[in-house]
Amino acid sequence: MNIPAWFAPAIVVLVCWGIAGLLQKLSTNHLSAETALVWLMVGFFLLDPWLYPQESILTYSSRSLIFALLSSLLNALGGWALLAAMKHGGKASIVVPFTALYPLVTVCLAPFLLHESITLQQGAGVACALIAVALLST
Amino acid sequence: MRLPVVLKTKWFWYSVLSVFGMGGWTLLAKLGTAEISAQTMQFLYPFGWVPVALTCLWVRRFRLEKSVRGILYGVAIGVLGGIGGLAFFAACRTGGSTSAIAAATGMYPLITVVLAVLILREKLTRLHILGLVFAGAAFVLFSF
């Protein structure tokens, strides 16, 4: 059997993010969403020494840097809301799949903001995501 | 007309806010990565969290709970999230189909669900399980 090269790192992603979802619930059993977010950010910074870019960041345009920082700011807001959802009684088994449906927003807004077109499959994905949200919210 | 009970719960609306936050993240990240490498994006990533973390500190009046277990869980989420992000970029660099990689890695909530049922003893109704099936289908379809 020929296993593609991307398979092993994809398994690492699945395991890491899957376990992180469980830990999000466990952390909010002990901490407020705000405190959990602060420590989560500390965890991100622990990896930064290994990610230090070889090129100077100043070589990039300020426009791209602003997009990069704004994107992670929105991600942090989403992360805080996810932790708050768990703190306010949301189950990990419901909140994690629910919030993972964020490509719904991406697919719906991409045609307007990025001028990308939606394929038929993506349209079907939007329908499936909306049904999933309704069912997970019961 | 009566509103469904879930619309009165806080967790539902926080989840909706999270979906919009994460959705906005992907859109802006797409614009950022047009010029910036994936590794540098990952390096810059925690810096965007600083204003939100400072706001959280301010909301908590700079008094954080001191649960060692909670702190360890919090730091572990960050480390695992970062390693997962790096592995995702590594998968993309292998030259494999981005759609296939996105679809495969998008299944991570299923790991959480299994762990939550086994470890946290959370219970799912049949409608929830059906919802997970539709969510799985959506992840795959979004990737194309």
C-alpha cells in the first residue's frame, strides 16, 4: 500500500488538535475563559523560538503584516468565544464540531472579499454545515 | 412563537461568535499568506493574540485563577495547537492535494468527540450523532 507523504503530518494535526479540543473543556473546568486564553497564548509563544523567521519581517509590506496580525487577532477572539462557550456549559463533543464549521463563513464571504467563486460542492457543504449546526444545537 | 431553548443558552451564542471569529481569521490569513511564508505567519500568530489576552487580563482586573492543573491544560492547548499548525504546513509542503489535506485534518473534532465521550463521559443524542455526520460531510465538501 502506498501511503502519501502528507498522511503522517496530517495524523499529527488530527491528534494535536483533537486532544486540544478536549483540553479546552478541561481547562475551563478549572479556569475562566479569559485566564485559559492567556495561558493558551503562553503555549503558542513557547514554540516561537523554533519558528523564528530567517528573513527580516520588515521585508514584508505593512499591508501583509497587518493582515497577518488581524487574522490572528480574529482567531484569538474566536478562541476566547470557544472557551467561553465551554465555560458556559457547552459540551466539548458539541462545541468543538460546531465551531469547526467556520469554513461556512469563509465560503460565504470569500466571493465578496476575495472574489473567489463557490463550487457546487462548496454550496452543498454550506447546506450540510447548516443542517449540522441545527442538529448539534438540539 | 416560542424560541428554541438553545437560543437562550450562552454557549450557543459564544459558539456562533467563535465561528465568525475563525471565519474572519481564514479570510485575512489568506490575504496575509499571499506574501508571507507559512512559517513566518505561524511565528507572528501569537502576537495577534496579545491584544485579546491583555483585554482578558483587564476584564479579570489582572487577577488570574491559580489552578496549576488549569494552567497546564491551557499551556498544553497552545503547544498542541502550534504543533498541529506546523504539521499542517508540513503536510501542505509535501505537494499533496490541499483539498485532501484540509479534508483529512478537518476531521479533528471527531477525535475530540471520541475523547469527550470516553474521558468526560459526555452523552450524545441520535440527533447529535447525525449532526456530526453532516459536519463531517461539510468538512469534506468545503475542501473542494
